Amino acid sequence: MKEEDFFYINNILHFKISDKESLSFDFLKGRLFNRLKRIEHESLIKKAIGKNKAQLKIFDATAGSLIDTIIFLKLGHKVVACEQSKILYRLLDDAILRAKKEYDFFENLSFINSDSAKIINSHLDSDILYFDPMFNDSKKHLKRSGLLQKIDKILNIENLDDTSEEIFKKVFKKNFKKIIVKRPIKQKALSTKINYAVSGRSIRYDIYKNSFDS
Ligand SMILES: C[S@@+](CC[C@H](N)C(=O)[O-])C[C@H]1O[C@@H](n2cnc3c(N)ncnc32)[C@H](O)[C@@H]1O
């Protein structure tokens, strides 16, 4: 990652991926914000969280472009979102700064730039641990989503692997309240000990509830 690959257009921070493409985030307008309005995605997440009037503490171990985190925030919950990529973190931090003025819910967000494996143990008391691994073996999905494709390229630039499935497996042996994992509809659950799933047309949320007393 080179400093000169970061640049501003209209006060929005961009990162140059190649001569042909760049990445930036803007929660105030454009495609990303429209995606938040897509009813299916939002209503599926609502179902996966369950009926809850109380404010929940959610740990998002795979922040990515923060779309899912923002859905949690819009529902009134508190989120600690963790993203390993320095590039994504910088671009998103810039987008949050601009969006904060318009959306109060960002006050309930703590956005951290780290490997989730290093900090998740301090967040095991969260009401929900959320994982949305990159779909490594589903190139079809990457093709469909230009944004995921760009995230994939950024991870390559930074030499980072998506290690969230391994983190899930470690955390699964510990004391947690509820884990939600987003999966492509046709792929297997990460554990056979799944409690139930909430399915849409192309994605599914697998829900794991702890059997320990908390
Ligand atoms: C499929 S994307 C998540 C998309 C996200 N749910 C959204 O709404 O945009 C997966 C993200 O998880 C991040 N990630 C994978 N392993 C991680 C780890 N160990 N620590 C922190 N972030 C990780 C990747 O860098 C990538 O940005």
C-alpha cells in the first residue's frame, strides 16, 4: 500500500486499486446507501437477530464495507465492528466522518482496525457475534458483486487472508450467547451444531445459540 494511492475527489477519500479502478465509500448517497434500503437483506437480518426491543451489543468480526453493521445500527443496536484491512478502515473512517453529521446512529459504533482474532475474546459477552466470511470457493458470487470483488483485490494488495472461519471455529468452543454467520444459500453450515437458519433467495443466516449458562 502506497500513500500516493490515496486521493480525494469531492472531499471523498479514494484508494487506487489499479489504473482502471478505485474504491471509496459514501453512506450519504449512491449505490451503497441504496443497498441498505433493500428490504430482503434487512428483513432477513432482523429475523436472524430475533424479536428484541432491548438494545443489543453486537460484535461484527468481519466489518467489510460496514453494510451489515449499519443495518444493526439502524435497528438501534450498539456495534463493535472490526476490520483487518488498513485500506478499507481508512476509506470507511472517512465515510463515517462525513455521515456522522447526518446519522446519529454512528454514535453507537466503535470501529476497530485489527485482526478480530486478537480482540474477540474481550467481546465474548456480546449479545451477538457476527461473521460474514468472504466466499472463497464461490467465485460466482464475487463476479456478481463488484464491491466484494474490489474488497478481494484490496486484501490481495495487503496480503491478507480472510481468517474469519477459523475464528468462528475457535470461538464456537467458548462461552458465547449467540453467533450469526452469513452464508451463500447453497453452502454448508460452518458447524453441524447449528440451531436454525433464516434463508433468503441467495443468502442464509445460520444461528448458533450457546448451550452454556452465561
Ligand atoms: C465478505 S466481507 C464482509 C462484508 C460485510 N459484512 C459488509 O456488510 O460489507 C469480509 C470482510 O471480513 C474481513 N476479515 C476477514 N478476516 C478477518 C479478521 N480475522 N479480522 C478482521 N477482519 C477480517 C475481510 O478483510 C473482509 O473485509
